Amino acid sequence: MKKSTVFRTATSAALCLTLTTGAVMPKEALAWDWLSAGLAVFQVGAQYAYLNKQVNYLDNKGRDDYMGQIKDKYGVNSDPTANAMLARIMTRLSDAVALTDDSIVKKPYNYFVNNDKSFNAFCTLGHNMSVNIGAFTKLNYNEDELAFVIAHEMGHGQKNHPAAGVKKALPLSLLSALYASQNPNNASVIGATLVNAVGTAKLVTKPMESQADNLAFEYATRAGYNVGGGAALWQHILEQNGSKSSGFAEIFNDHPSSISRRDNYSKKITQWSGNNVKVNAETGQITVAGKPFYTPAKTSTMSPQEQAFFIAGNLSAVYHNGSQHEAVWTNSENTLLVGEQPIMSFDGVADSGSVETRLRDILSNSKPAKAVSASDKTTVKETNKKENRKLSADDAQKTINSDKKIAKADESAKSETGPMTMRQKVEAYYAGQK
């Protein structure tokens, strides 16, 4: 309870008693009530100040110790494929985040694959992150989809959602007991308590989830992952869970639904393409420049809809990069391309020649267009700002300026030395601290 709330409650109670017809409070009783209210305000305020101190410790200097507690609870999984994929995703996403938010250089993420077989991942205090082995298996080790899951968790971390959630979730009774004991090891007690809450919906709210989804799109696409990965991810979860609530969907059942998340990401594919590429979520049909292009056939691992979002993501990149008038061709690996942009594999596709011809006709008959401008590239980011009212003015400015920083980074990449990797940035930071 906030200090202001306690004070208002005590004041209201006193006024109600005073204004009751015929009720006159004795001076001694009135003085005693005000003193009690004042003590309550002071006590609760002191307790929350104490909590802030302990949370700050776990979020910064004590974050490695806290990570040890998390590993002890969940166990560290040694699957080489999952660990290699997680390291690759974290490196790419961290580099992407660092382009617009250098706080990640000062506090890079700790991460590991844990033994839990359910579909989940979490980011808690101290930029400590873990992905369940169940997330890898449920998504068939699809790196683009997993990148969106992990980018979502990084969105929470970059916006300090875990710290805000902790203060909401920690029981007041426990906080009072810890404050009363004044034990210097209470940070460990708080950490152990929070370990039982990580990976659940207890620490996040619906606005936090929506903000993290929007940031995930920015981070993942900036890192070079398929634009359609987010929509494909939630399409996969919808199909896996059916009408049942389980795993990730159950954890967030009071948050944005799987359908709303899929549709949100599907709209972003269309926005990214300048409104040229769309997917019918019911049938999986892809339209390009307003004309029907292709409806994938079901495979042993993917539905038509899930495939469609990936293909649409690649087509969206064609328009976003202004390469829609480059050659449409099929390479020796049986992959359809537009210029150098891969679109889809023709393995198992009946009459692939007609699919190639259809795309060539659609693109050749569309109006010539310039490469997507820097202002056009911010369309999705601007939409994210409108959808997410929790973004601060400073956050919004960072989003608007992100393309300028990305362009600068791209220019740097043309030099002999190239841009610094995330690992080099971290090493440079710590070298500067010595």
C-alpha cells in the first residue's frame, strides 16, 4: 500500500467519525488515532524503502548471486543444440538492442536453458533470463520463432518490468517481517521468494505484455530474423493448444490472447511491406499487391497458416527494402528468390514453375516504387507508440531516431574494422572501469 493511500484512508476514517450526526470524538481518542495513522504511514513507507534497497541490490550488484538461486531451482539443461541456438539468438538480439539502448552494454544478460519441459521463458531482476527446454521442443527448434519469444523477454528486461512486478507481488506480511528483522541477508530471502514467482504471470501486467510484444518485433527484425516469426509463433501455439489452455497460453490467460497476439504481428507484416503483403489467417492465403499469390499446403511440421506467415515475412522484406522490381528466380537449392531475398523453398511444392511465374507477374505489373524511405521504415514503430500508451516520451524519441542509428551502424560496417560486436562492447565497457 502506498504511503499516500494509507494517509488518505486514515484521514477519511477520522472525518467520517467526526461528521457522523451527534458523534463527538474525545480529544484523547482523536489524538491517538492520528498518531496511529502517522506511525502506520511511517512504518509502511520505511518498509517499501527497504524493499527498494533490496530489489536494487538483486537487480545490480547481487544479480549473479540471484542467478545462482534460479539455476538451483530450475536446473541447467545441457542440450547442445538448444544452448548454441540460445547463445546465437542472444548475441544477435543484444547487438540489435545496443543500437538504440546502450544500457545493455553496462548490464548484459545472464541466460541459460533450464530443464522445465513446459513452454515458457522468463526474464527477472538483474537481466537474468532463462528459456525452458520445452520452448525449444514445442517450437521444433525454429530459430525465428524462438527469437521472438526471447526478444519479448528482453523487452521486459529493457523496460524494468521485473522490478515493477516484484513490488506488486511480494506479500506485505513478508515485507513487514523482513523489515522488522533487519537481517543483512534478507536480499537472499527476497531472491528465494521471487524465484518461486518467476516464469509466471504474477510479475507482469497486460500493458507490460503488450509493450514487450511490440519491442520484440523491433528487436527481432532489427537483428535480421524473419518479420513473420512473431505471427508464426502464435499461430503455432494456437494450433498446439487447440481449445485447451496450457503452457505459455495458460500462464498469460489474463493477458493478451494468442489470437490477438498473432493478429497484432500479422498487421506488422503488412505495415512493414507498405501495405502490400497480407495473410488470411483462416486459410493461409497470401496476397501481394492486392492479388492472390499462394496458399501453402500442409506439411508434417507446419500448417498452411504458419508457413504463410514466414513466406509473407520474406515478401514483406522485399517491399521494405525496395527490391520488388528485381529478378524473380529459383536457385540451385530449389529456393525462390527476389533478387537476393529468399522467399520460400520449393521442396515438395507442386507446379513450382507456375508459382514463380505468378510472383513475377504480380511484381512486374505493380507500379514502380522507390526504395522504402527512412520515414516509411518508422511506420511500424510509430504504430507501436500509438498502441502502447505506456511508452514514455524519451522511449518514443529513441524509437523515432532508431533508423538514424541503424544507418550509422550500417555505414560503420563498411569500414575495414566493422562495427563492434556485443561481446566487444561489453569488454570495452569493463576495460574502461579498471
